[in-house]
Amino acid sequence: MDLESHSSLNDHVQQTGISSGSQDKVSVPDSGQEMAEPQVAVAPVVTSRLSVKAPEFYPSGYNQNFNQNFTDSSFEDRYDGYLTLAEYVQDFLNHLTEQPGCFEMEIEQFAETLNGWVTSDEALQELVELIYQQATSVPNFSYMGARLCNYLSHHLTISPQSGNFRQLLLQRCRTEYENRDEATKGDETTRKQFHAFVLFLAELYLNLEIKGTKGQVMRAEILQEGLRELLNALFSNPVDSNLICAVKLLKLTGSVLEDAWKEKGKNDMEEMIQRIENVVLDANCSRDVKHMLLKLVELRSSNWGRVHGTSPHTEATPENDPNYFMNEPTFYTSDGVPFTAADPDYQEKYQELLEREDLFPDYEENGTDLSGPGDLCFDDIDDEMDPEIEEAYEKFCLESEHKRKQ
């Protein structure tokens, strides 16, 4: 390499920001021995830090020791380690929140344990308050809380003068219910707590079973009337959060409420739908909330999405099934008139078709050719074209050739 080339290289190095004292090497083509030696790039070795001895993974927020009393011992011994009823009940409620699938397996023993522990009015009041707070403060526990309340209302043996479990529970709900007008006008926190109560009351209405005088299972009528008044309170203060709560409430209970009101000859649901339409027209709620309200009206117009089942399954017949003949084959008479099994003269026409089969022994009903190669009956058929067709075909070929050459 001459001096002029070397000087140009130094200028290039300075322009690219590489100092002359840098340890980075710049590859310069050369016609010497180094050009013939290929350079092999060695990939870095990646060392994995995975190990079979690594500790078990838990999602963030999961307590490894959560409800240890419910996993490490038998249920009979579980409440021996608790000092108070509140600790035991709260631990079970938390356990149920995390593992709702355990309800069926563990609720019976839980109720038996409570029967041995809840022996006073104060203890029963405390139990009601613990369940109410869990159902209205923990997201998605309202349904499970309502199921728990229904089971305990039928299986707790204590019934003091102040009222049994169900009566005390409804009294606790009434306290919140009576503040409905103030709650719907309150701040965001107050409204949020009130909305949680509304949805819990809706779940109670659907899940709390009451035995009638004749032993029939009924819903609590007092809750039905309460839900109507709660809806009125929500629509009377049509801010977005109140309207969203009303939509959730009606999606959850609308079909059941409407059926119950219709049985009494009431048009309460019609009034609710009218209020919704007025809110959509007049209220200053957001566009998204108005869309939710319109979707709710549409849902109600489709009978709340319910599809009423038909009568008990019976064998399909032409009399009870309009699609009975849908998949039946289509036949043709000698005059080319189509007919199916639904035709009143089907038997007569089908018999005629069977007689015609004798004329074509090598054809099935669908026209499939069953004759083999060399069959004299069909091989002697002249397949020459009709003169007119042949002439038209030749004309077509000549025109096509002419256009192609153009």
C-alpha cells in the first residue's frame, strides 16, 4: 500500500470517529497472505439458568401460605387453631374466593362447624356481617356469597328471638337499601359501594330459596320489590356509573323479574324500558353508556335472549315436523314432473317409477350407469353430431382462429 492510500485510510478513520489509538481493528483489503485465510465467526455460548431444582413458581400477589389450615389438615381439626369465630369465617371466605370450586365439597362441614360455634345472637350477627362485607367488597364474590347465604339459611340450627340467619341478613340489606337515594347522589366511592350492594341483592334474589306454606320453593318477594325501587333510584340519578349498574342488574335479573311481574299482571318492565329510552334521549350520559342501554332494550325485545324449548322429544313425523321431507330424494314422473315423498300421490307415482326401472335395468334411481365396457346395448349408440350442430361448431372454430391471427 502506497503513502497516498495510507493517508486516505487515516482520514476515513478519523471521519468515522475511530481514534488512531483505538484497539478496534479495521479490516483493510490486501493482496497479501491474509486475504486467503478465511475468518470463522464463533457464536457465543448461551448458558441457561433454568434448573429442575428451581423453586415453584407462584403468580404475583399469590400467598403461598394462603389458607394453610384448609390444606394441611382434616376439616374436623381446622377450626381448633383459630382463636375467634371471625378468624375462622374470614379464612374460609378467603379460601372460597380463591377456590370457588371447593364450595360443594366443603360447605357441609363448614355449616356443621358453625352450628357448634355460633350459639348466641352476637355470634350470628357477626357471621352475617362478615359474609355481607365479603360479598360487597370483594369483586366477583357476590354470586358465591349468595349461594353461601342460601345454604346457611337452611342449615344453621340457631334461631334466636332477634331472628334467624336469613332474617338478620335481610335486615342488614335493608339498612343499605334505605340509603339508596343518598348513595346514588354520593361521591364515586359511595356509589361504588352502593353498586356492589345492588348486585349482591340481585344475586340473593336469584339464589335465596324460601319454602312456601305448601312446601314449594319460592323467591323472596321482598327482594323483588326492593330491586324495582333500586332501579328507580339508579335511573333517577342518571350518571354513567349508576346507569352501568342498572344495565348489569337488568341483564342479571331482567327475565326473572319480568316473568314475576307478568304473573301479577303488572307492567313494571314496560315502565323500566320507557325510562331507559327517556334516559337515552335526554340524559347527558356518555355515548358508550347510551349504546349499552340501547343494547339492553334490544336484549329485552328478544325475550332476554331466551329460546323456549319445544315439547318433550317425540319421534318426527310428517304431521309434527315441517322439515320431515327435507332430505328426501326428488323423483320425476314420465312427463318430467318432479315429486318427493311429501307429494300426496307419492305412492302411486313411485310405483310407476319402479315399473319404469324394468326398461333400464343397468341404471340406478339416480341415473348412475352400471353397464360395463363392451355392453352392446350402449356401445352401438351413434355419437356423431347433428349436422346443424356440427356446422355451428365448425363456424365457431373458424371465427376463433381468425380472431387469434388478428
